[in-house]
Amino acid sequence: MASQVRVGTCSWADKGLIERWYPRDRTSAEARLHYYAENFDTVEVNSSYYAIPEPETAQRWVDRTPPGFVFHVKAFGIMTGHRVLPEQLPPDLRARVERVTARGYVDPDDELRRRVFERFHAALEPLRAAGKLGGILMQYPPGFAPVGDWGARLLADRDALGGDEMLVEFRRREWLVDDMREEVLGFLAAGGLSYVTVDAPRVASDNVVATVVAATTDTAYVRFHGRNAATWNVRGGDASERFDHYYNEEELGEWVEPLRELALTRGRTYAFFNTNNADQGPVNAKVLRRLLDAADVPVVPAHGPDQAELF
């Protein structure tokens, strides 16, 4: 079951990357993904959180990456209960919006949610057909708490994904405290739901979970949100400000042994950096990869499988 650790970033098209990381002659949409794939063999798609991608877009992702490259795709906001404006929906689904909140956000009924899940699933068929689709990151908002019939909600979302792997990230502290931790992890394992481990600022806030290293399926998945406690709950800024953090070697060194253990017991192991200010994501990712390699932890190097076939 042992796996190599595959390291990547959460998005390849952030403004800071274009300004600070990509070579000046590699900043077109096509060239960016080619260049990213020369350096990493997996990525999270973040733009899908804001809008459902078109199948043609997913096909271009397939065409611009080599065999063996893996895309994990963040679920569209409505799918996980986040606030979405009507204009973020495709035009035909926008026409089906019957209710909005006082602030103008979509208040989706069950039928609209069902159609969103179906459209999202269909959009990713090119990735699925090419064997390049990893999992769907279901990052639930802090408002989703372990109360009521929370298990039914998770299983319903799993079923709505139509067979794609569901990666579950919680953003509320109560999910992983005391006895609740074992109950939640056990439920995810029984339901075939992949738990997402997070590294985040050490703050006493309801909207950050503890770092609990675990895996509930054959997929181990770790997301690094940075450790910038000063910006974690600042309102009004964008994500690049909130997750503004260059990890130092000591901080990432803490992850060498946990990732070794995950890789030894799971068939797939991923580590993704959501630090997306300037060139933080790829810089942090390469430091981690170097530390893992130096400690003889199996890690996929730059220029991943069959890269020469494309480049």
C-alpha cells in the first residue's frame, strides 16, 4: 500500500504566481499549466469554487498536462453551503433561482442543488475519461457544525458526486475535539469519505480545526493553510492576504514523519499548499519536497511520470 508523496499547490493561476513565479515568456493560460506541470505532478483546481467549469475548459487541462498528472477539484460553493451570487451560476441554472437572501445570495432549494451537482459532475468528464481526476474537495464552511443529522448530509453529498471521491475538509473546531473526533473519523471511514488533514494557524477560533493527522480511506490528503494567525480572521481582504505565509524549514520539518507514516500505510498521499500570496505556494511546496527527499520519504520529484512524452 505504500505510496509516494505527491506535492502541489492549490491553484496554478493566482495573481502572485503570474507576477513572481512564472517566467515572463510562460504567462499565457496554456503556457502556465505546461510550466506548472514541469514542476509538479498534481494540483488543486480552485476556480471551480467560484464557478462551475465548462467541459471544454476541463479538456484543455487534460491536453496541457502529461500522463499521470492528477487534478483535484474544489466543489462549487453551493455544493458545500457557501454563499453564491446568482451571476456565479450558469445562465440556465440562474434562471431557476427562486429565492435569494436579504443580501442577494442564492438560497437554493433541493432541486437547484441537485442540478448543480449534476452540472459539476458532467463538467469534469474529460478529466475522468483521461484518468486525471483525483477527488472533489468538499470544504465545508464554519457554519456547518456536528449537530442534528450531519451524517445524512455528508452521505447525501457523497451520493450526489456520482462516484467521484469525496475529500472532506471541516472548518469548525467542534468536529475534531474530544470524543467527537473518533466518532467523525469513524463515520468518514465507514462511509468511504476521505478526511482532509489541515495545517493552519494555532489560534483559539471556532473556524479552525485542530491538526489531526489521519486518513479514513486509501487516500491521505494534507492541506497547508499557513500559520499567519494575524490575518486568519481579518475581514475584507482576499484569500492571498489570509493565507499569507512562507513556511520555514522547522515548520515543514514537523511534517516529515507524519507524511512518512501516511505514505507507508496509504495508496495515495497528497500535500497541497494553500499559501497563495506571491510565490509562496510553489516555494513552500519545493521546500517540503526537498525535506522529504532528504529524509528518504518516498516523494514524486519534479518532472513527474512520463513528463518527457509531453515536453
